[in-house]
Amino acid sequence: MDNPTTQTPADIALADRAGRIAGLPISPGQIRRWRKVGLLPMLRIGLGRGKGWRFEYPEGSAEFAAAIARELPRRRTLDLAACAAFARGTSPTHVDVLVRLCEPWKKALNSVADDPGQAALHLASKATVRASTYPLISSVKQIVGRPSVLAELIRGGFDFVLAGREAGLARALNALGVSSETSQEMAEAFPADFGSLEKMLKMSVVFEADVRAATLEDFKRARDDAMAVSRAAKGWIVQLGALVGMPQQDAGEDEVEDEVMAIVVVMLYLRKKYGDNLDALIAFLQHPEALLEQIVGSLQGWAGANPADTGVLAPIGQAILEATFGK
């Protein structure tokens, strides 16, 4: 889609209409800037042979611009405001906008797939240096005490999650003083129960093709899937907290996460792979009570057999729950 580079009468008209919808002042200059970065594409309409072109905004542009304006005061960047607007139910007028908004997440996924070990090291180093600015890491830092233990915990954890190395989990647990028997047991349990993390990470190389081929309707459905899964995940944490005696504050209406487009990318892949069968999985996630009871029973049995290790790990588990939903 071609867009004019200068301000147009259509920018002025759209600013006025979007401002009235949002209940906020929106200037023609803002509309022009949002158009130039690709959030508000225009249509080029031919005026007839030799008569040139005119540009106009398609239907729905004012609503999307208004949604961006409402989100912008709470977001760090314009793109994050656009992501939040989409997550809350207002779509752009063209799929190219969403493909562009997914680009940083595709790059992140590809970097993990290309070299998961290096990606883990990079993120761990960043998290260690900026520990005080991350609420969860700050909470864990207070529990583990020494900075060297925190650094080892973060590096081992990222090595496990991103690179798929079970040794990373054992390294993190050993840094906490968990017994070698428990560390080895937990490191071996994940691949035995869920398969290799390394193989799971290979899924990311498929994301790019799924995003490029997606229609606007595909993105909308992936957005609805993502929000349903997000709510279900928060429900799991609340219910699990109650079951293990660490009640969490009800999250209520979900606040849209800045990372929503990352979840959308994943849901595009899963919807393409599983089709309508994905609905059954989402429905299961929304009603996890029976499975949670079973998980808690297993955790309680393990805790009874490993009281010393439980004393080390339980405060960190509680910090994760509290950082997710607040104390």
C-alpha cells in the first residue's frame, strides 16, 4: 500500500473523527506519524485515466486510531499501544499492520532457534545486571541472598528454558543448595514427562511462515485464542495458590500484556496445526480443577519426602506466585 508523505485532508478528518471516538485530543500530525510508521495504511483510489490518484483511509481506521490513543499513555512505545489496542478487540484495517507488529517476536524466536545457548546467556546476563528493575527477580534476590547465587540461578534457569539443557536446571538447583538427588530427579523429570525441550524449541522456525500466510481473520482468531489461554493460565495460578495454601488476589479483568503479539504468533502456529481441535485444549485449560488436585497431591507427597529441599524451594515458588498476581 502506498501512502502520501505529506499531511493530507484525510489526516485532518481522521484525527477529528478518532478524537471524538476516543474522547481524547488527537492531532492530524499524530495521525500522519502513525500512518508513516505503518499503523494506519491508506487506500489509493484512481481518479480516471490521466487524472491521478486520491488517498483515503479505509473504514475502521478511526476506531483503530482511537484505540491506540487510549492505550498510548500506559505504554512505552507506539507499537505496544497498537498491540494493546488489537488485544483488546480493535483491529487494524490491513493484515500488514499485524505482520509488522509481530516482527520483533519472530526475530526473538528465531534467535532462540538459531542459537538457544547464546540467547540464554544473553538474557541471563541482562537479567542479572538489571535484577533490581525486575520485580520477580528482586523478590527472589531477597530470598537467595548472595548475588553469586542469584546469577547462577538465573543462568542455569535460562539455559534450561531456552536451550533445553536439563543440566541448566540442575545447575540452578545446586546453586540454591538443593540436594543433588532432588536436582537430578527434577532435571530428568521434564524430558521424561514432556519430551525434549530442544525439540520443542524447533517449533519457532515455523512461526515466520505462519505469520506471513495469515489473513486478518486468522489474526483475530489467534488474538481470541491468546486471550483465552492467558486468562486460563492466570486462573491456574490463582487456583494452584489456593490449593497449596498461598491464596492469590483474583486477577479480575485482564490487563493486556505488552507481549501479546508473541502469544498471537504461537497461536497462529497452533491453530494451523491443530485446527478446531485447539478449542478442546483451551476448554480444558479453562477448567483445570481435577488435574490441579492431582498435581498438588503429588507435590505434597514429594514435600513430605524431601522436607529440607522443600524449605529451599517453597519460598521461591511463593515469590513467583506473588510476583505474578501481587501479594
